[in-house]
Amino acid sequence: TKAAALAVGKVTPAEIDYFRQRIKDLSKEDEHVPGHWLLDNDLHEWLARAGGNDVLAQNILRLRTTTQLFEIGRPFDRADADADEHLEILKAITDGNARAAESAVLRHLRNIEKDVLGIVAT
């Protein structure tokens, strides 16, 4: 959750607009197009590195790899939810609100956790 808070004030409006536009463009596509994973990878890597904490960035990227390996066999079907949650995170960063950015990431992670636990339970 700290990566988003650390990114506040360090990313440019152009970077945020770039990711917002990619999210909006993908919302018109089917759930499982390769662009969703590519966007997800790009967004998470950008955000992980934006705060300037390399150790935190490496941990986030390792977690992303683990998540993707799990999702290969059991897709989460979260494209729409991810888009909404990512836009909420970007809004908080745009607003310069580190606490809101951190809270939005925490909600995102908890929602993913809930979905994963639901998949594993079936």
C-alpha cells in the first residue's frame, strides 16, 4: 500500500493520464484480452517504481508474478473491478492525497484476496 502513497507528488499528470486512457480503452474489450495483463503489469510496475523505493518495488513485482502464476490456471475475472480500483488509486494520486491512495490500494488488495479465497474454496 505504501507504493501509491510514495508516488504522490512524484509522478506527472501525463503519466497518470496515460494509464487512465489505457484503462478506459480496455474497458471496451473482452475480459481476457492480452491487453488487460499487459496494462496490469505496466501499471503495477510503474507505480511500484514511482515511489523510489527499490526494495518495495522488487517485492511488489515478485507478488505480481506469483499472482499471475495462480491466475493462469484460475482466472480471477476481475477486469472491470480492477479498472475501477485502479482509477480510484490514480485519482487519489492525482489529488495529492497519500492517505487516500494507500486506502485505495488496501481496498484493491483486500478485494483480490476475497476473490482468490473464493476461488480456492470452490
